[in-house]
Amino acid sequence: MRISAARAECPTPPPSRESTQARTLHRACLILGGAAQLASHLGVPEATLQAWLEGREEVPQMVFLAAVEIVLLHVDQSTRSN
């Protein structure tokens, strides 16, 4: 699944609940191709991931760091392919 196709599965929080953690988790969700793939990668229930993505619950630091790693590895791979 490409990033554009994953957008429907990777919600963003409303502006009042937007945070760096939620935005990073959203980007990692897009990179991996959807919420199911990210939840599996993180080893968490999809419902919990949805709560984090929607800003209803705070993203734990270890989850945030895992999402940062996904994003950084994706950026690294993108720059190598250019």
C-alpha cells in the first residue's frame, strides 16, 4: 500500500489535540502502509494506536521513539535512492 492509499487508515488529530508525537505517529503510519501494519510493528492493539493517532491519549515515549526511528529510516532510504 502506498502512502496516499494509507491516508484513510491513518487519522490525524484535530488541531486542538495535535502534538509532535501524534504527527510523528501519523507519518510512521503512512510510511508503513496503514494502522494495522504500524500496530503490528509496535506490538500494540489497533484500538490503542487509533487513540494515539486521534490525540485522545498521550503517546508513550517508547512508542514515540519507535515512530521517530521509522520516519528517520524512511528519510534515509529516500535520500539514498536519489
